[in-house]
Amino acid sequence: MIDDAPSWDPRTPGSLVYHSAGIGRDAEGHFYGLGPASVLRLDLDAGRLETLIEDDAYDYLAPKVMPDGSVCCIRRPWELYRKPTMLQSAAMIAFFPYHLVRTGVYLVHSLSM
């Protein structure tokens, strides 16, 4: 599991919300990808964990609890991470000098202003 972006619940002392995503592995135990992120609430005083928002089609990230009890978070479509193909890797290598020069031009431009 990857747990990230904890935030205290202003209504309940000792309670926080965060997003969590499961780690997928292949048959050999190598990293394959992350599952969809869901929002969970952890009550430290009671030792209770509850799922607030969860959907197989979306990631729910960076949750915050508002004073009225509503939960705000970023929702984005979930996609399984795919390793770049050989052609994509070759394109990244071939275009590296272009991106390096472009970065230098933007840097000089921003420093000249």
C-alpha cells in the first residue's frame, strides 16, 4: 500500500484522512502498477479505519475535510501504469537534445525579463 497526503479532520480530534493505493505485482514479485487510490479516515483514539470514497474507475487524491464534514479531494480517471515501449523509449532519447536546448532558451528568456 502507498499511503499519502494525510490531513487532520477538524471536527474530530485525533482523526485524519488520507489517500491510499494498493501495489500490484506480477508473478515474479516485480512492481506492475498501482491500483485506484481511495480516501480513508483513521481514528487514532479508537483505532478504527473506514473507507470514505472508493471507486475502481477513479483515483481520489489529497483529501481535506471541511468544517461542515464534507470531504474535498481531487478526482481523476484511474489508469494502470504501463512501461514505455521500445519505440517510446527511443523517441525520448532522440528528442532529449531538443528538450535540453528548449529548456536553456526558456531559462535565458526568463532571466532576461
